[in-house]
Amino acid sequence: MLFPSQVFLLLFLPLTLLAFHACASSVTARTTLLALASFAFYGYWDVRFLPLLLVTIGVNWAIGRAWRATRRDVLIVAGVVFNLGLLAFFKYTNFFLESLLTLVGVPFAPWTIILPLGISFFTFQQVSYIVDLRRHDMAPYGLVRYAAYVSFFPQLIAGPIVRHNELIPQFDHAFSGRTDPECIARGAVLLILGLAKKVFLADEIAPIADAGFAAAADGGVPGAFAAWQGVLAYGLQIYFDFSSYSDMAMGLAGLFGLDLPLNFDKPYRALTVREYWRRWHMTLSRFIRDYLYIPLGGSRTGPLRTYVVVVVTMTLCGLWHGAGWTFVLWGTLHGCAVAWNRLWERHGRALPLPLAWLLTMVFLQIGWAFFRADDLAMTLRMLEGMFLPAGWGTFDDDAWLAIGIGSVLSLAFASNVELSRGRLPYGRVTLPLVALLLVAVLMRVGQGRALEFIYFQF
């Protein structure tokens, strides 16, 4: 079920909250309830995926117990291989087979493999747990607490990617037998602001992005206005779409007395691509740094190897996002840009801030053309329309007005997290306005207009 849906907001969430707070005095009861509610939430999407989630939880938990008893590192290696092997099978089998067979000139009929929802996210969380067992010589958690951590429904499908030590210890202290009105209020406000961002911004900009890419999808080269409209709108759509999910996840966690890590920090204010990755999908950037970049050598070796490691790391980041060459090239482009930023900074050079920001934004839009296009040919047609157009095409006043408003909102105002954590003056005026906003969201989603989150496909 989608967060912006009436079945979630009017049925699942209220019932789960009532049950949770009714048993808040018992750590075991409320943790068990969170796990069971999360399994129900995941099974509602497609019950066929639930056994896979349960099996991965059971296997990883058993590996943790076995490692603690034997201290055999082969168990840690086996756990990582198990997790990444499952992810590779479901997500990349068709991609790798098609690429290999195309290379040797053999036709390929894709296998019927359904990608389990959220597998990229709960796989990374479990890999971090397995690796940290060995790194920090930590005791494994109990099965119920570990299951609640992996399956916690606010962040199960699309993050943020939460570390075990960030969430599991909180299960022992969430409300501790009493409710915290301020925590619940701030969580509710952040949830509602995230819902509004999704249905009134991301979903409204989506058709503009689709229209901009439509000409390239049909085999033609779009005019300059349409091409730039498509990539700019898509850049705003994916930001509002993904950050709204993260807002909602944090807000929902707050309703249960839990705190999830920040995932976005005004990324379109970044002055370099390197800074952009410190602000965009921050928990993924952190995971890649700690479990891929640093183990490959990080910045501990010479500059040349560091740059190579950066490019390799970002290329794999692109592949994580999707099984396609456009995602691989998108990641490689970002890796080259981050390496260039490091080289530029190493020599102590700097651009005027407005120029640095403008160049960064242009680069990001080029990257979104790769990210959004169905294939490389479509990407090249979009880039041709952006930089070598045959004509300007039609100027859509409404589309560009929406892009302008979205750009201002993404750049000039406080984030939803900042608003919910102190920038928003709670009182007799604010809270009724937030309540009215919730009513507006419920009316909008009741029309069946809420779209799935973009990151669900990853």
C-alpha cells in the first residue's frame, strides 16, 4: 500500500499506532507488533515477496548467531555472498545475460523474473549488519528485534538505509511506557508535509517530465524547450518524489517514538558534484563510503588510485540504481565528476560561487537525461535536443511555470525536516492548517491520482 493512500492513512496506520501505544509498556510486545505490522504491510503489496523477506531475515540472523559461536570469518563472507547473490539474481540476471548474448550475436528472450519490492534497500541493510558483526565484534541481536529492524515498514521499501545500531537500540527506549505528545506531533507534521510534497509537487510535475521525454521516446529529437523541460522537470520530480518518501518515513518513525537518519539536505544548493552526493540520498552515500569506497582503498593510497576507486565506486552506485547501461554510464559520469572535483580541490582552485553552482546544475541535468531515458539512443536524442537542437519548439507556459515554482521551492525554503523540527511555529494557527493539508491530501489520493514512488523500481 502506498503511504499516500486512504487504506494506509485511514486504516493500517491508525490501527497499528493504537496497538503499538496500547502495549508500549512492554519492549517485547511493541517490537513484536512492529515486526508483524511490517510483514503485513509488505505482504499487502504482493504476498509472493513475503517469504523471500522472511528467509533473508532468518538466514542473516542465523549467520550472526553462528559467527558469534564459532568466529569463523567464512560465515561473514557467505552471508555477504548470499545477500548480494539474491540481489544479483532478481535484479541483474536479464541485464547480464542480454549484454553477454548480444555481444556474441545470440538473440535473447528475457526471463520472467519479478523484482521484489525494496530488495535493494533491505539487502544493503543486512549486508551492513553482517559486515559489522566482524568489524566491531558485536553480539548478534535477538530474532524479533532483528526482524523488526530489517522490516520496519516506514523505511522498508525505499529507505533511508538505516544501520542496525541506529535503530535497534531505540526499540528499548521508544516511549518507555508513556507517550510523548511532542514527538508524535512532530512526526505527524513531517508525515503530512511529506504527503503534500508527494501528491501536490512530485505527482503534478511527473506529466511535464513525461511530455518532455515523449518525443525522444518516439525516435525523434525534441526541440530545445521540450528537451530542457523534460530533464529539468524530471530532476525536480525525482527530488520531490524521493525526498517526500524519506520525509514520510521519518515522520512515521516519529509516531512510534523512533528517529531515522536524514536522507536529503537541499541537494540542489550544492556547488560541486562531490557536495551534491553529501546532500542527496545521504544514507546511500554513507553506505557506499563505508562498505565499498574505504575497503577498496579510499583516499589512503596515492591520488591516481583514489580517483580510480572513486569512479569504480560511483559506477557500481549507478548499477545499484538500475539494471541498464544508462544507469552504469550515469554512475560513471558522476564518478568522473567527483574525481575531477577532488583533483581541482587538491590544486587549491576555486570558481566563483554562482558559476560553480551553475556548472554543477547543468551537469546534474545531463545526468538526469541518462537516468530517465529508456536506453542510450533515447539519451543521445535528449542531449541533442538540449545542446544541438534543430529548433526551439513550443514554449509551454504552464509547464515552465511549474518548473519555476518547483525550482524555487527546492532552493530557497527550509526543508520539511527543518520545519517539523523547529522552524514551524506550532500553535493555534499552524496545527489547524496542517490538519487541513491532511484533508486535502486525503481528498486528492481518494481520486486515485497518487503515483508509485520512482525508487520503488530500484
